[in-house]
Amino acid sequence: MDIREEGLEEGLEIGLSKGESLKLISLIQKKIQKSKALETIADEIEETPDSIQSIYDLIKQHPEKSAEEILECMCMD
């Protein structure tokens, strides 16, 4: 595998990971807007409360931010 193929593969992995993260953030945002509790959200999206706690907290602290902005905040921490 040459360097170009490696770069392409790495870029694809990063893009897929970012897309999955944005989808998860978006789902949690929608459920928070419906006034659902952390435990309820975790159960509905088949995650543990601990695994989504940081996302939940960021969204609660910054309800005006988009999924992309929340992801940026997560990357800064």
C-alpha cells in the first residue's frame, strides 16, 4: 500500500468516525429538546449513561450550538 492509499484510508476512517459522532450528538440534542432524562436517552439509543454523559452535559450547557459546534467543543477538551 502506498502513502496515497494510506492517506485515503485514514481520511475515510476519520470521516466515518466524525459522521457517527455527529449523528449521535444530533440524536441526543433531539431527545434533550423533548425534555428526556439522561438515562432515558441512553436506553433509547442503546448506549450507557456513562458513555454519553459528556455529550449530554455539553448540549445542556450550550443548547444553542449545532452538532458540529458540540463536536468541536468535545475535540478541544
